[in-house]
Amino acid sequence: MLDFHLILSCLSILVAWKWGDWRNWRLYYSTILYMIIGDLTYIILRWNEPLWRFESPIFTSIFIEFLLAFVCYPCTCLIYFKLYSKIKKFKKSRYVLFLYLFSASLYTSIESLSYRLGFISYHKTWNSSWTFLFNLVMFPLLQLHYENPFLAWTLSIVLALLMVHFFNFPFTILENGRY
């Protein structure tokens, strides 16, 4: 039996192989790590009570998290920054806005398909609308990190704290003996 996330990872590699900016991967390396660290931070903070959980008949949820973080996210950055570099040549902000909307819509559509097929479950009032909003913020933050890492990390921490407050994240990681 095939797994949605494994197929998605393989497709990510193929698309990145064809359209990713492999020549300049070193330029994006810190932003790739930024994206991975953000995801791993979510995993640690929300391990006991996730907003979403990846489901699979084959793999554990944590394996899928790592698969996406270490395969799909680097591929995403390689593709995204190649598209951005082409748009930057036009010096038109509407094209950049289109790229943000397109990227957020594509990511959300893939997750919505995953949800409909039963490969992801939502919890604690999370839904595809929250995913779309998150993705609308994530792609500009990736671009900001590439251009100004300190500002991106500062904004990311502020936004993470807002999410912690809004979604009432428990900090069980800080409790003795629970983790």
C-alpha cells in the first residue's frame, strides 16, 4: 500500500530536480534550515496535543513529520526561490503577491487533498482555513528570512507566541517528568 506522504515526497524531489535552483542551493541553505527548525519546534511544543496529525497506514506520525521536514521543505525552498528570482527580474510587486498566493494555495490544496484522503487529521479547531492563513504568512517569511534573517526570526517568534496564546498551547515540555 502506498502512502500519500511518501508519494508527495517523491514528487517533491522530481519537481525540485526539474525546476529547483540547485546551482544556488548554498544561498538558500540557512532559509531551508529556518523552515525545518520552525516545523521541528512545532512538533516539540505540540507533541501531546497537536493542531494536526499526519496519518498513515504504514508510517508513524513522527516519521512523516521528518520526511516532510527533510525532503519536502528543502525542495519547496529550491523551487520557490527559483520562481522568486525570475519574478524579481520584472520588479513588479503584483507578481510577488501572485507567487505568495499561488504558493499558499498550492500548499493548502495538497493538504486539503491529504485531509480528504484521510492522511491528516485536524484537532483543536484547526482546519484548512487556518492552514491557508498560515501558508500566506509562511512564504513571505521565507523570503524575509532569505533577505533579513534577524527580522524574520524576530517576527517568527512574535507570531509563534500569538499562536501559542490563540490556540492555548500547553507547555508540557517544561513540566518535570512529562517529557
